[in-house]
Amino acid sequence: MKKIQTILKTRATLITVAIAALTALLVACGPASSLNPLFTDKDLIFDPALVGEWIEKGPDHGRLRFEQAGHTAYRAISIDHNGSGDSETETPYEAHLVRLGAYRFLDVSPLQLTTAKDSQPLGPWPASTDPAGSRFLQVGDGFYMELQGSGSSNSQTPGQANLRRGHWIFRLDKNGRTLTLAALDDDWLKNAINQGDVAIAHSSSDRDGKEIVITAPSGELQQLVLDHAADQKAFSDITVFVKAK
């Protein structure tokens, strides 16, 4: 069932991710993930009309609630029905509304890490494309372990591990009480990079090199989404919500 939870679909990754209250906004493809936000302070806007509860159009009736969480920040909460009972699970995200040119985007980051594995072997790794030599391992939906200073699991060089939250990018259109969200598509991005149509800094996020995370700075990420904002293949899956009365 598509719920928003459907803001973000659990992708097939090296680690099996268990997200109890999260289904994908996208049916077939997951959203592309970036280590850096889409925004700088000057790009942030706040639309008070976004605050409130939104219900997905169609038979699934996924629910998403926006709360103000600062001068230019939102707390986006996915509301999940637990089976056939009356109980619900709420999963929070940090969200920022970003204006770039004629478009508005929603930058969403997870606030809870849930994973089904307690441990994961490290290395051998694909060749690092990060200028600093860092390597990244996805340890949960939207969470990455950044490993610095150690070339492999056999290296004697002291290293450092940093837990990084990812950012998912959604093109946002709001017309009155109708809200439309479309995610920057992960499969489209990987294909575009492989075919040479898109050049943006990225790194593998699993040992097989099948999954990637964008490592480019915010300015380059902004240019990517502006270049492809009107491309229905780049933002291919669309979910429409109506505001609850």
C-alpha cells in the first residue's frame, strides 16, 4: 500500500532496511539521495499554508502532516495505520522548502535510523570517487556511514567514521488545497550518469557499487535539479494530496 510513507520507498540496498512506518511515495523507484542539502539559508522560504494534514488522492489515503519547526523549517510526519486496528505509528522527518528560480522543492531528511542488521563487514571497496578518499556505506534508509582515512578493512591506518543523514529532493507544486510531490528519481540519475548525460560528484554506497549517493556540494545539486526540473523522467513519479478539512 502506498502511504507517505510514500515520501520515500525503501530501496534495495546492501543492508535490509526495516522502516515500519515508511512506504514509498514512488511505486517503482526510490528517490535519489544526497549527502548535502539542496539549500543554503538564502534559498529557504516558509509557506504557512503547507502546515496541516494532507491526504493522498486515490484508494490508499496516505497521510502526511506538516508542522512548523523553526523560522524556515518543517517537521513532516508520516502517519501509518497499524494493520486493521485503530493504532497509528508516526514517523518524523526534517523538511525545508526551497525556492530555486521558478520552482519550489522540498528537501527531506530522516530523523530516525532503523536497520535490520546489527553488523556489516567492511571491504573490499569499489574505487573511491570522493576527493577526500572517503567511502560510504548505507546503514539505513537515508543514513550513511562515512569512513575516512582507511583505504580498506585491512588497512592499519587510523580512520574515522561519521554518521551522515541523507537528503531526498522533491519538486513541490501547491495549488490551493492540492499538493503535488515528485521525487528526483534514483534510477534515472544512475542511468543518466552511466550514459554521460549527467556529471555530478557521487560515490558508491554499497560494496557492490550498485547504489550511489550524491556527494556534490549544494550549489552543484541545485544546478542539477534546475536543469532537469521540467523533465518528467527525472521527476517521474508523482503523488497528489489534498488538504484535510
